[in-house]
Amino acid sequence: MARKLGAALDDASSFSYGPLIERILSQELPTCSLSEVKDKADLLLYWGANPTASHPRHLSKYTYYAYADFNPAGWYPKVTLSSIDVRPTELTAMSKPAFRIKPRGDRELISGLLGESPTASVEARQLSELVKKSRFCAIFCGLGLVHSLDGDLSSFTRMIQTLSQSIRVAVIPISVIRFTNRQVMSTKSASPAAFLTDASSPSWSRPGAKWRTASSSSAQTRFPCCHSR
């Protein structure tokens, strides 16, 4: 029917993570597996995303709470958790530091990070210092960033390439949780469908459960669900 009508078949990726995933597949943007993030990243930056609401198990299973460092008084992983958002959220309350920007202010922030704006904001200068102090920065991009840039990620790509000259940077869409080693090493041949797995569905615990026991390769480890601590 589409051929007869001269129509185009589209899917949600055209107004979702499609532009971002295309740049990852073409190797314009660097990425890595989540196991690498958990083992090596010292800066977690959530940009335009609030996983405590959209992907409740993301922090506990894959990033912040998944680090092995544990203190009986609470979680003290050797990693900095930071976020960029337009409003206060549960994640910004946890983030140190959290950067609050104006709606659709992402492009201005990127210009400040690139040094292209003569009047760079305080947030841009502070974020630049934070990133440059790290060794390995994992940036989890949400739809807030993609929609703010209207799918034009050229300035974001330039920013990542500039930062990559001094530190290691990995870009991961927030909904993308399963990168196999082969997909990461050979992203040109990876299928887009392999990158579209929801973090919350396979491991979501029953309603009202505050804790869930998850298996690790070495021992049974207790991870807090969502943002419960």
C-alpha cells in the first residue's frame, strides 16, 4: 500500500533517539558498554534525563549504585554523579553538582563549553571544569537534550569530539542499556534494534518492594530500587 500511495514508513526513532543513535553507529560519537561505565567511569552525567522516573532500575543496576565500593553507613562510590535539567527532580537532588538551565538552553550551554560564546554562563564554566577534571566521563542523553536541539546534534558532536581530545568520553542514550562488546567495537555493523532495550522492563521489582537481590558473578549483592537509599 505504501508503494502504491508513494508513502514513507516511519517509526518513533525519527522524533526520539534516532539522530543520536545514527551518530553512534557511524562512529561520530564515542560510546562504550555499561559494564565499562560501572568499572571505569569516574563522572556520570545525565543530560536531559531523569532515570528515577523513566528508568527506575538504571541507577541501581547499571551506574551509580552498581559500583562495588560500599560503606556500612551508606553508598559512597568513587564516582561523581551530575545532571543537567530544566527543573528540580529526584536525580538533581542526588547530583553533586546539578546544573539547572532554561528550557531549550542546551545549545547555549554547549556553545559555552566550546568557547564559542563570549558570554558563557556560570553553568557552562563550572561544567567545563568538572568534565576536564575527570578521566572518563559517561554522558547519558535523554529526550530533553535531543528535543531541545531539534535533532540537530552537530554542536553536541563537536563538543564531544573536543572533550575527547583530553579525556575519555562515552555517549549513551538513556533508553539504551544493552551494548554487547561486538556492537561497541563494530558499531558500523550493529543493528539499531539492538540498541533499543528499555532498562526498566526486564528487572522491575514488584510494587512496594524497596530492595531486590540481584546476582553478580562473585556474590549476592543488594541494590536499592529507584532512588530509595
